[in-house]
Amino acid sequence: MQVEEKHLNLFEPSELCQFKLIVKDKAFYTNVDEMSKLSPIFAATFVSIPRRRSKKSKKHIEPVEEDPATREIVDEKAEDILLFLRCLTANTALKLITADNFGTVLRLAKKYQVDSLIVACEQFVLKE
């Protein structure tokens, strides 16, 4: 299943995209329902109780206490998450995956357990 492009307005909140992911100094808005269907990691993140991550925690996404509809990804580059989110839009993953970014897309697809994107990476390898 892929998120429809109209449901993934990455830079501004909308009726469908009100959940904010902060990566470094960038904010991306996502659709909670669609992202939860794509990734068990995001599904768990969206229902978690807002709290600060302990220094010993291995969580990749931490809540921002001031805003429960916001999470911060602390261990990734903004441009990598932008590419990852764009690859989740309908029918674009294979168009966006290149030899240069394949490793990043596959790594994030595995990290966030997005099976459809892992399959797209496999298809890219077979195509090349």
C-alpha cells in the first residue's frame, strides 16, 4: 500500500496531514492513518504517550513534550527523511530511487519496516 500523493503534503499542515515530524531544522507533515498502515514503527510512534527520550533509549523517534502531534527524528538527515517520505507516495518510489540514493532508501525502509518500499528497492535492483 502506498500513500496517495494528495495525502502527503510534506511542508504544510492540511486537513489530512496534521502530524509533524521534525528532522534537524525541517518540519514535515504526514497523514497518521496512512503512515501507520505503512509502518509498524510509525504506528507505535503515533499512539505513544508523549514523553522525552532517556539518554539510554534506542528509540529513533521521540515525542516533543510541548506538542503531542509532533515527533522529532533525531538520528537522520532532513534530506534523507524527505526522500523517504516522497518515496511513499503513490507510483513514485521507482521513479525516485537511483543508484546514488538506493542505499539510503533501503536503509530507511528497513529501519521503519515499510515492506512496500523494500519491495520497490528490490524491483529497482532487478530493473538495473
